[in-house]
Amino acid sequence: MGKRNNAFNKESEKRISFEELVQLIGQKCDYKFAIIDYDVDDELKSIAKSAGLDLTGYKHVIETSGTNHSQNRHGERSNDRMPLSLEDYLLIPYIIKNRDKVEISNNTSRSHHHKTIIYRKAIGEQYVYVEEIRIGRNKSLAFQTIYKRPIKKPPV
């Protein structure tokens, strides 16, 4: 059996800037990816360590395949009650670094059987950003989805 094709092996051909990737959302294109951030902050490493995960050397990545799937489910042409615009996707690095809450999910990603990280940030609405933890040689925290919901006001 041949060696499985690894997208990161051809990084120079497939890697683009985060801003370029956002501009491709919703368009048909060849697989591309962007590295959002090469650093996993100490708080997230500590939370992951308590869940038995070592995120040393991991990076935050986003791929056109994931964003296009998310756009179909939560984008402007979807039936989502609060559809995402391209400007919402540009908030991802801010949400990662300035989150209000972060947690490691005990449930795995349905399609890849990886644990996930869920970030929450209130910016007018409640943004929820989810990354899957890809172990092995890629060592990446990869975009899974993003969506937004109204902020629930506490009862008076």
C-alpha cells in the first residue's frame, strides 16, 4: 500500500496567507491551507495537559475544505439563523487569542475521530470556534467549524 498523501508535505504549493484563504471561502478551488498561528499559548497547553494532551509544537491551521463545509452549513446562503460573513472568519485569530472560554471536548470529531477544542467569545454575538486536534507528524489544531449565536441575557 502506498504512502498516504500528506498535504503538509507540499507546503510550498498549497500554503497561502490567512487573508487569501478567507477570500476563497465559498469558491471552488484546489485544496489550500493557511497557518493562523505557530504558537499555542500557555493557558491552552495547560488545559490540554490536564486532559492528557501535549500541544508542544502544535500550530493553528485552516483549510479551504473545512471553511467551504462550514460556509455551506453556517454561511450567508445557508439556513443558519445567524449566517456568517467573510468578515466573521477574519475574527478567528482574535477569538483564539482573546477567548472568553476554552475547553477540550471529550467527544471526538465525527468525521476524523479527533478530540476538539471549543473556543467561545462574545463580540456582539456569541462566537463558537472549534478546532480538531490532529496528532502525529502534522501536530496541528485544525479548523473544524465556526458559528455565532445570540448572547443569552440572564433573567432579571
